Amino acid sequence: MNCWELFFVFIKIGWLTLGGGYVMIPLFLEEIVKKRKWLKEEEFLEILTLAQLFPGPIAFNFAVAVGYRLKKTKGALISALGVVLPSFISILVIAIFLIRWQKNRIVQGFFYGIRPAIAGLMVYSVYELFKKLNLTLSKISIIFLLSFILIFFKINPMYIILVSLGISILWVYWGH
Amino acid sequence: MGILGTLIKVFFLIGLLGFGGGYAIIALIRHFVVIEEKWLTNIQFIDVLAISQITPGPIAINSATFIGYKIGGILGSILATISSILAPFILVYYSSYFFHKINSGNFSKILSYLRPMTFALVISATYNILLDSIIDWKGVILFLLSLFLCCKTNWNFLLRIFIVALLGEIIYFLT
């Protein structure tokens, strides 16, 4: 395998990361492990775990970690570029088009319909998360308190994230 | 700080703090872009979100490219996109290097403690988007249709979005 192959595989993965997130994992497995045999399945799972430990989109983190494993620094850079390029180009084209045509009636009608569609997707995702979480009283209180603070005090979520991260780190290293 | 500098700073922070994946990052992006910097209105932000859902790539990178272009042209879009992936790149790169020294058990534990927080982020983003996206009774019907399709069908989410968007388009032209 050379760097061009790596680049094109991640361009392909980048094109297919519609909707994003965990739906894409079987696709990664197919492309990297089954079809091309670049990694063994254990290595793949190891890298996937690593990709999920850090902030950032999982497809992107995964690309960087696989690229590094296969071709060191050059591989990490090439895979990162490959996986981002499709979304960069498609959004750039849409942005150029939209800023010119935003007053067009067909464009406005499309967005008129798609906004409530997105709201529906998000409400459903809250329901899905709710089902997955095994709720305890302390978790419910934290969720309720933080949601309340975020919605009614309009505080920057950055501070909530940093404080929660700090508390969680302390809890893991000194608490238990 | 010039506007490009602010663009770089904002999207670097969004990349650095994007824990939890998926919709959890929306509240953070919205706060920076709509409330603090006022680069987009509420409605424009939902439109960017919608575009992001129907194109390849995650929301953080998509919104960086779009807003970067709106604020600073092609150069702005390149700078914002790179800023949004800089922190994840550095973190994953160095952790690949030190892979065997990392205690991933502790890391996953920390992440599991963060889960209620990311859930709250999703709830607050959903609340704000619900308020801004439904402006009349026709919007309520489209919203309920979208929710119904999510709950009752296994269809591809793109198909669901396009059905509701198409119906919205028809309603928009008829009324």
C-alpha cells in the first residue's frame, strides 16, 4: 500500500460519512480490514477505542490514527486531508451557491420545510439517548440541573464542558 | 484580534471541546456563532445544521467551512476548517505515538462520567432549535411528520429529511 491508496480510501470514507458517527464503523471495518487487510481486527478495534477517547469527530480521529499506524506522520496528514476534503468541497460549493441564491423562492421553500424536519430528528435523538442511558437519580439531577443552566442562563457551554471534565478527572484519579 | 483571528480561535475551541460526538457539539457551536459573535442568526444556524445533515462530514467541520466562507471567503473557509480539526489531530497524533503508555480504562471512565453533561448539551440545543424552527402551525405539522417518520419507519434518514423538505416546499408554494 502506498500513500496514494491511503489518500483515496479516506476520500471514499469521507464521501460516505453522511449523518456521521457510529453508523460509519461497519464501513471502516469493511474498507480497512476486510477488503484491504491493512489492519487485523484487534488492531482496528484498538484504534477505534483510541479515536473515541478524544474530542473531535470520530471519522476524523479514526483516519488520523489509522494513517499514523500505517505510514507514520505522512500517513496521518494524508488520511486527515483525505477524510476532510469531500465535506470541505461540498460545503464550500453549497455556501457559494447559497449566498448568491438565498432570496430564491425554491431555496427558501426548501429551508422552510427542512427546519422542522431537523427539529424532529433532534427531538428523536433526545429520546434515543434517554433510552440508552441507564438512569439513576444522580444522573437525572445532573442532566436536569445542567440543561436548566444552559437554557435559562445562556452561559457558554465551554465552561460547563471544562468544569465537568475537571470534576470527572478528579473523580477518576482521586475519588475512586 | 482581526476577524480571521477570531474565526481561528472560535473553531479551534470548538474542535478542542467537542466531546460526546454527534449532536452534543451543536450547543457549543451555536453559542459561539449565534450568541457571542453574531455571525449567523438563529434561523441561519438551523439552515447550516440542515445542510450539514444532508452532506458528508461532521457538523463541527461542516459549520467551520460554511461560516468561514461567509465571514472570510475561501481563505476564511480554509482557515476555519483547519482550526476545527487542529486540536483533535494533535491529540490523536501524539496519543498514537504514546499509545502503549495510555491508560485507556481511565479515559473511558472519564468519558462515561461526562455522559450526563453531553446529554444536557443535546437537550439545550434541541430546545433552542425547536423554538426557532417552528414558526407557525404548518411548521408544527412538518415537525410531527418528521418525528413520526423517525419513530415509525426504518427508512434512511436522508429519505425522511427529503420527504419532509419536499412537503414543506409544496406547502410554501401553495400558501
